[in-house]
Amino acid sequence: GLLRGTAPTPTVFETMTGWAREHDAVNLGQGFPDHDGPAWIRQIAAQAMLTEPTSGAASLNQYAPGTGLPSLRAAVGHHVERHRGLQLDPDREILITTGATEGIAAALLALVSPGDEVVVFEPFYDSYAAMIALAGAVQVTVPLSAPDFQPDPLALESVVTERTRMVVLNTPHNPTGAVLARGVLDQLIQVCSRHDLLVLSDEVYEHLVYDGEHHAVASTPGAWERTITVSSAGKSLSLTGWKVGWLTGPAELVSAVRAVKQFLTYSSGPAYQEAVAEALLNDRGFLADQRDRFRSTRDLLVDGLRQAGLDPVVPAAGYFTVVDLAPWGVQDAAHAVRELTVQAGVTGIPVSSLCRPDQPGPLHSWVRLAFCKRPEVLQEAVRRLGAAA
Ligand code: PMP
Ligand code: GLN
């Protein structure tokens, strides 16, 4: 129905993980770390599940409050203040979600009406297109170009119409790893202010920045009152399966999103929320260690791809690098990833699956490869790719 032409069933990530398993390929497709977040954080969740609540206290095995555990909302508030310089009201400006995925879904369903236009920069994370379709809205895309993949504010302004309601920003960016530059961000927000557009800012990779620094969209002058930001413990703490995310923004917008969220999942996983709350208050050096680890696995993958005759983008952030396979004679990466999986034993995601499906664009021969993996796994991938080159 509504999803036709926007998303494959199952998602491209699940499909590629299935192929990788089937052919015993190194899976650099779906973005998840192969090294779980710290045992001490997992221990807190386990303990929370096993401890009998003292009288009067809520069990952490029963429904969490619809807005999320107060301890987690407070911890997110501290976190946002420390890292982004914003002071938020945990009761009205913070909502805990079932991963960033639910935040994106609830924000689009709540704030966009059928027929509204939503601008998305391409390539884009697949759930935006799917949720815009489910909201009955129209997705308008603006292309990002290699090698820096910075959104062009003039191109944004050129697609704005009477019907434009929202702009989706994603920094750091999946799949390209680009971090929005301060000056570009200022100009994008000026366009949004001029046309009174809402902004949905997906910042799930905010703590995975290897070069330069992350600029929070909501901290940009003129942005706060129009911006909903989503983030996730999945990426920051290498606990993607926990699906603990959060959403922040001005009270009126958050309240509208909450009205929808209560009918999507109502709430989820209080024991996970409790553990994430503690980890956000004091990560015991994990965020910095993880950043260093992924910076070096990024370099390992990028160097290996260069040795295989390719010219990968060096991503400033995130889980992925994107690379054009044209030097290997590839025209259609969707076809090539199948061959790479079966013959070379390495799986990636065609960037075209993160683009509109209608016409082959300039990224048709590009693949996305994940480097959020252990060094020995990437070494093996690079060895296989080198042999296939
Ligand atoms: N946004 C982006 C850009 C992502 O890459 C992901 C996860 N791959 C998500 C949102 C979803 O995050 P979560 O797992 O917390 O739902
Ligand atoms: N966000 C992950 C990626 O981009 C995948 C999440 C999912 O499987 N939906 O690979």
C-alpha cells in the first residue's frame, strides 16, 4: 500500500545480513557493532531486572511511564546540557522512545499531514522515506554530492513550496559519514526560518565523530523553536538491540509527538532505560575509547580499499564509508553487492537503496561499508576485497 516504491520488504539491512549469513561473508552491510557495549552497563540492566522493588518503588519489569523513566529523562537532560549547552525541562522537552526509529516515526506522524511536503537529502536513512509515506506526505529529495556531501542551502530553498512542512537533517550522516559544517548549518536554518519550516534532526551518531566536531542542530541560532532532535543509546553505547532512544525539542512539539508515541509502543524496557540513565551520567571513558577504536577501524578499511584500487570517502563520523566501485568496472552496485557477497565473501549495502528508487543517480555504482567491527574482521574483509580487485 502506502510503502510501495519506498522500501523493500524486508529492509535492505536485513536482506543483506541474511545474504552474508547464507554465504559466510564478512558482513559490512547492516550497521551494528560486533563488540557489545560495556559489561558494567549490561550488569546494571540485569540487576534492575532481577531486583525485587522495595515497597512503593515501581518494578523495572513492568510498563515504564509513557514519557520514559524520570531517571533517564533527567540523565538525558544532563547529557544535552553538558554536550550541547542546552538546558531542557525533562518533563516537557524530553521524551524517551523505542530507539531513534520510533522517535522518527512519531515525529513524522505527529507533525506532518497528508499532502505536506517533507524535504530529505539524498542518500538518506531508509526509515525517513517509509514514515513520510505512512504519514501520507510527499517526500522531496535534494541530492548530496561527493566528496563532501554537505547539503546545499540554495538547493534546499529552491524546492520549498507552499506545501513544504518539514526538513529532515541527519548529522553525522548515514551513509556518508559527513558532519554538517557550522556555516552550512547556519544557512540551512536561515532557510527553514524564512519559510517557517519544522526540522527533524537525526543525530544518532553524535558521539562517533573522528575528525572535527558535531554541531547540534537545535543549538544553532533560530533552530530551537522549530526542531525535534532524535538520538539513541544504541549507537553511543554500542547497544543497538536495546532500542533506547530519546527525542528533544520545544514543549508544544514534544507534546504532539508524545500523543502519537503513546499509541505506537506506549513505552519500553525500563531496566534498559535505568542502565542507560547511569551510563549517560558517567560513561567511565567509554565514549572516548569507542571513538578511538572506530577511528582506527575506519582507517583500516579506508586504507584497504585504497590498496584495492578504490578511492573511498574518508568519513569524519559514523559507522560507514561510501565508495564508488566504478574503478572495478561496476555500473550497478545493487548487482555488484550480490557478486561481492557470493564470490569475494564481503557484504555491503548499495547506496542506491538509500536513494529514491525511480531513476539511477550518480551514486548508482557506490556501496556503503560498515567499519564498526573488530580490527581482525576488517582485516579479513580487506584481504578478501584485495583478492577480488
Ligand atoms: N537514524 C540513523 C541515521 C540510523 O543509522 C539509525 C540506526 N541504523 C537509526 C536512526 C535508528 O536508530 P535506533 O536503532 O535507535 O532505532
Ligand atoms: N541503522 C542501521 C544501518 O543503517 C540498520 C538498522 C536496521 O537494520 N534497521 O545499517
